[in-house]
Amino acid sequence: MTQRRQFLSVRNVMELGLLVLLGLVALHYQTILDDYALATFHPNPAVGAMITRLGLTAQAKAAMYRAQPQIDGKSAFNTDCQTQPHELELGCYFRGRIYVLQIDNDSLAPEMDVVSAHELLHAEWARLDPTERRTLGGELEAEYRQLNDPNLKQRMAEYAQTEPGEQDNELHSILGTEYANLSPVLEAHYASYFTDRSKIVVEHAEYQAVFDGRSAELAQDLATIRSEKARLASLNSQMTGLKDSGQIAAYNALVPRQNNLVGDINVRIAQYQQAVDEYNALSKSLDSQIITDTETSAQ
């Protein structure tokens, strides 16, 4: 009888110890997975350099390693992220992994760092508990209203269609990588992930400036072409009137002016089309933002 009580006592102690162990594992579950990822994930040189440039804190580096980031060519990226036709995606956080589209153009390649930071923030959002998300979501929504940015509103409207219910999740990634001088609460939050978030914001601004600048130039060139075409149409109408009324000398006097205007317009059109081709070649590294406006030669 005594031996049985001793046996039960030992078994109870073992069971209690096991329960304590399981409790500790549950309590430190994230930390255990973080430590495992830091010990076992070995990024290739390109990914490693990208992670280094981001200037991650220890917490964020562990989350990044757990997501096993990968840089993909277009075909692999479309498969890994299950992208839809004509859908603009430069990165995704999908099934616990981060995938970043390879951008070969040197002037746009720094955006890959921004994209990886954006997807990392999705991974960090997934780690927050519901209470933390609600609290942080309130701060994000307040900042969104304060910014009152039409472009951001348009993006959020699109996300509402493609990813309903994920506005705060998307704001968490967008504000953290694209907007400077956020509220003190948000700046403190993002400081737990990035040692110098401003570098990421600057990289995104430089990337966006490439397209914004060239798009503005092309819009101005197209406006000039159409203005000159309007002048030519007016001149052609005037010359037709002169010819119909028999004023041949006056008509002939305007022919050189007409020829010069036609020549100038056609040169401008050729230059514009070349610039559009260059812009589209640049944007092909992203498979988006293709300009479709064209002009036919003047007659």
C-alpha cells in the first residue's frame, strides 16, 4: 500500500511537471519559434543584404526570419502569391511566407526593400492579439483621417473591394513604409521594428518620383502636341476658305507656315512616342502603369 502511494505520488509530480512545462511552452510559444527561426533560417546573399538594409530590431528580424523571405522572378512570384491577371503586386505575405518581386531596373530596385518592409508589417500584424489590433487600429484610423490623402483613400477603396475587412492591416503596412512624421504613438510603435524608418520612407518616395516625374513630363508633351494640332486645324480651315474663295496667292503664302507646323508636330509626336516607349519599358519591371495614349501623324 505504501509503495502504491509512493508510485502515485511520483506520477502526480511527473504529471504536474509536464503541465508546468506545457504551460511554459504556451507562454513563450512565440519566443521559441523566433529563436528557432533565427537559428535555422539562412537567407541567401540577396535576401540577407535586403534584411540588413532595413535596419530591423531584434524582434522584427526574428519575425522576418520566421517568414523566410524570398525574392522571386515574375513566373515564380505569380505562383507563390497566386496573383490575378492584371493585378499589381510587388510582394505578398502568404501562408506565413514573404515573397518579393525581383525588380531589375536599377532606378526602381530600391523599392524591393520597401516592399519587404511592407510585408513584414503584415507578418507583425498577424502576431498581434485582438485587443492590440483594436487599439492600434484606432491610432491608424485617426492618422488616416488626419492625412486626408486622396491617393490613399483611393487605395483603401480598392482594398475594400479586394480585401474587405483588412483596412487597418493595410494601413499598418502602408503608413509604416510610405509616410513620414506620424503620430508619436505610431512612431513609437514602428520604432519597435525599424531602427531608422525614415530610410524606408525616402526609398519609396524616390521610387514614386521616378513615375510621377516622367508621367508629368509626358502629360505636358501630349498637351503641347494637341495644342499645336488645334492650331494646325485652325490654319487648315483658314486655308480651305481662302482656296474656296479663289484667293490662291493668300493660300500659297500660308503653305510654308502649314508645312513647318506639320513638321514640328510630327517631330514632337516621334519624341513623345519614344518617351512613352521608354516609360513603358521602365514600368514593365512592375507589369503596370502602362501608358496607352497615342497620337497619329499630322497631315
